Amino acid sequence: MFILSGIFYLVLLCSSILALSAIPISLYPKKKANKNTYVKDYYSSLFNVYGDEA
């Protein structure tokens, strides 16, 4: 019984992590089909290590 409840809680934990990580992904702005317009994403400052705007 402990093994079954452990497996159940493991599945519940994994599914809740996937559900909670899907929320910011769905709120992430979509890029336009037009390549001339550049949409700056919210997380670009985290990965901008050297200060270049390329």
C-alpha cells in the first residue's frame, strides 16, 4: 500500500509541476510572422550576459 501511495504522489507531483510550468508558457508573448518587427521578451535580460543587443 505504501508503494502504491508513493507512486500516486509521484505522479501527482509531476503533473502539478507540468501544470504550473504551463502557465508562464501560455502567457509568453507569441512572435509575429513578420520578421521586421522585433518583440523583446521578458527574460532576455537574464540571458544577456555580455550586454550585446544582437
